[in-house]
Amino acid sequence: MPDSFEIFINEHRADLACFRIILMTFLVRILAANPATAQERLQDLKSTVLGAVGRIEVDPQQEGSERMKQMIAMRTEKFLLELEEVIAGAQNIWGQTGRN
């Protein structure tokens, strides 16, 4: 039987997975609204998001804040790479179906 902390962690992991799927689907649908500009809009999104992550201020008084900023940057880049892969796959489908 899992303890309350394990249940707490698993519930939050499930929530994060759910939110990630919803966000990815939402972004793909927005970018797919105009397939001709999807790559340009994706690059603009990446630039804006990574710029915002880069501007996160590190509090030298708070232990681990630099590591947290690095983790945020790493996870953001991973998410954006996954989004690029999904968009590239969708563009292949759009090309096969003749959708522009």
C-alpha cells in the first residue's frame, strides 16, 4: 500500500502529464491553423519562451535557485524539441493530404 507522500507525488506527476498533453495539443492546433507559417511561428514561440527562461533571476540567498533555473531551461528545451517533432510530423501529414 503506497503511503500518503507517494500518493501525493503520483497525483502531481499525473497532473503534470495531463497538463503537458493539453498544452502540446493546444499549441499544435494553434500552429496548425496556418500550416504555411507554422515553422516561423514555432521559431518565434521558441525564441520568446527561451528568452523568458533566460531572464529568470537567480536568488543567491536561496540555495538551489541556480540549479532550478538550469532545470527549467533544460526541461523547456526538451518540451520545445518535442513540439518541433510533433509539428514536423503534422507537416508531413499536411503535405500528404494536400492541406496548406
